[in-house]
Amino acid sequence: MDPLIRLEHIVKVYPPNVVAVDDVSVGFRRGEIHAVVGENGAGKSTLMKILYGLVPRDAGRIFLDSRAVSFRRPAEAIANGIGMVHQEILLVPEYTVWQNIVLGQEPTRWLGRTDVARARKLVRQKIEEFSFSLDTDARVGDISVAARQKVEILKLLYRNVSVLILDEPTAVLTPQEIPQLFGELGRLRDNGHTIIFISHRLDEVLRLTDRITVMRRGKVVGTVQTAGTGKEELARMMVGRDVVLTSRRAPRQPGPPVCEISGLSYADPEGRRRLADIDLTVHAGEIVGVAGVEGNGQLELVNAIIGLIQPTAGQVFVKGLEVTGLPILARRSLISFVSQDRARMGASLGASIMENVIMTHHRLDAHFSQWKGLLLNYPFARRFTDELERKFSVSMASRLAPFSSLSGGNQQKVILGRELLLESPFVLLDQPTRGLDVGSIEYVHGQILRIREENRAILLVSADLEELFLIADRIVVLHRGELVADLPVEKTTMEEVGYRMLEGRARAS
């Protein structure tokens, strides 16, 4: 079967000498779901942005239905039936669903005024045609992330695109929302649409797609049929070596309590209960995983422990010291913290890599200062940065390069390395592998298991149940701000934890 879209010998070089896409040729067929996978920085998103007209190519040709095309901007791609849904949702929160969908292509009547009745009717027809469950008149700021993603897709279908490029569409979804999205994508494929699915989640890729193209370091390693391809083979193609995809957690007896949380409660400024009487203990040499559907108190629990919010009741102790009322810096000698939002909370993208590496350390370690604390000890800071680069295998051009120049995986290695080098007894990890590829995830898991062997206590918040079952010793479940389960991993199942996440109670026997 001839491909609907054919990319031939595509090259993209970013100054001065970063080859993002290196002589890539690939084809996408009509009516298929085709995944493009690879490690962070492999070139998959850049390749799709070239196809969509967001990024100019330096060499190569693009063919659509055997016709040579060259899109200079996304509007030209959309006019030719190609649309892209980005990982960051780009909608107007104050507008309704129908207003966002027709925005820029509103049906009009006399004097160019928007024909509201016709616009709402057209949107309803699209919703029904593709069996999307959406309220036409709902305000986008009030609907779930999954529903907003449907609005993004419908916005393109309203413009009659036949090719949908989805960039990490499940990264912002909960495990319970993903099957519904996959069902909708399957129906689109069955209606003749071509779906190009950029992802690093191999289980999802194997469940959803017809074919898979693997990229590594800007090149195409190969394209395979999904049927008959295994997770281990894909991981090997992506990383260039065998990747450990099974649990490496060795049984061990936990030590004394390190973090003790007693009666922790929190109500937001509007008076809504977010945490309710949480009791939780994390022991030395133990990884406790926190599971829950997003928005059930996980973020508030993390923020209360690290000091970003003040609980309305309860206490937090680390190594016997009550930290509930302490400022954040005072807690940081006891708590290492990796935030779920590395761009806003975990790093300064515009600052240098070295400046990001020494954050917090320069306030807690006297070796970083000289002249009675008036100046930074640059030689020590450089040596410290070099040590982190070596210990955590960070790939960087220069310690003075901006942090934003690092790939997502390397950014996370810097943040994780910085926090682990604090050598604090309690490690708080909030979604530490979100958005990472399979090789980077394997590395982060290895580091978490290493600090467990160092007898440090780890509280790991993750939306990925498979991750929790791979490395956690216990899993606690939050439901509507309450801790509804505390389960040893060996004595429970993903199905049981998933049920508790949704229902807040054990499944009836």
C-alpha cells in the first residue's frame, strides 16, 4: 500500500551543530495508527513539527498523496488535511466548548456576525459523528483535562483534517481516562483517519497502534508491525541496549520511622476539604508509593510536607523533629524534593546548568561560599557540577549552557542528582518519571532503589501504577483527600489498587 504521507531524507540542524533530525525517511498510510517512539531528544517531535509546518527543514522532501508539499506554517498543513494536537493544551478557558472549536472559522450571518445557532449545531454534529462525550456549552476551564484534549481533537476534525498528529496525548491523562481516548482514536482510524501517535509509553503503543517507527539520536532505527513486536524489542531499538523492564527491588526489612504524618488535614482558601486526617509513616530503607486519581489530594499532601501550604490540622515529623511550622529552607536539610513540574518548580530554565545544580546546596553547605558568605565559591561549584555530571551520567555541552538546552531526561537527571546529593534522610518524589522515555525511567528507578539501599526513606507519588508495583514496598491510596488503603505490594494487585482509587473502598468479594 502506497503511503498517504511520505517524508524523504529530512534533515534539521540547530545552530551551531546540533543535528536534531538526520536523513530521516518514513511513510504513513491512510487509515492507520502509526506510533513514532524514541528517547527524549531522539528527534520525533521535531520531525512532526517539520511535517506540520512549525519548524523549517534544512533538507529533504515531503509528499502528500504523491504530491510534493512544503508547509511554511500550520494553517497550510490544516488546509491540506493535517492537524497536530500538542502536549500543552492550547484552548481559551473562558470560552465554551463550541466557541473553542469554531474559533477562527466561525459560521457567519449578516454583517459578519457569528451565527451562534449554526455554530452550536455544527459542533453537536461533529460530537455525535465521532461519538465524543462532550457538553457543547460547558466552559472549557471547568472540564477535565481529558475532555479538553477531546476539544483539541474536535477542533481539528471541525476543520476536516484527515491526519491527526498527537504529541504525547496520554501524558496529561489519568490511567482511567486513557482507554476512552484509545477507543475514540480507534473509531477515527476505522473512519479512514490517519493517526500519528508520538509517545514513550511502550505498553500504550503496543495496545493502540498498527505500526511503530523507532528513532534514536535523530535517525530512524526501523519501522515494525505492532503485531508480533514486544516491549523488550522496542526498548532495545530505542536505547541501543537491553533495558530492565521488570522489578529489581530486593526484599528487605525496613528500619525505624523517618517521616511520620499525624492527623494531617487541609482545606483550600474556598473552604473545600483537600486532605482529611492523614496518618502515614515512612521507614528507613522503604519506598512508599502514593496512588490516586489526579486531584484527590496527592499534590496537597506533597505541598504540606515540603511547606508550600500550611495544613489546617495535624503534624509532620522528620527524624523526630516537627517540621509542620518550619520555613521551606529549614526543612531542606531533612527533605530532598523532586517536584512534578520541573520547568516551574524544580528548575530555572533560563539559568545555567551549574546554577541549577547548586540550588539549595549553596544555602546549606558552607563550602559553596567564601568571604564570609558574601561570594560564591566558583571553583567548588564547578567541581560539584562536574561530580553530578559524572555520577548521574548527565549529557551536557557545557556547565554554563542554559538548563533549557538539556533534553527532558537530562533535566530530570540534574534535578534528581541535585536532590539526592543533599543526602537528606527523607526523599519526597512527585511524579519523578513523568514525560521520560524508557531508558531514562530505568535510570531513575535505579537511583531510587540505590537510595533505598542507603537506608533513606522515600515517599513516591506516581500516576503510573506499573511504576509503583515495580519499585514500591507499600502503596497507599488517596481518595477525595482521605487515605483509604495501605497495602504491601506483594499482597495486592493493580486491579485492587485501581478499584480503591475510583471507589475509595475494597472490592466486594
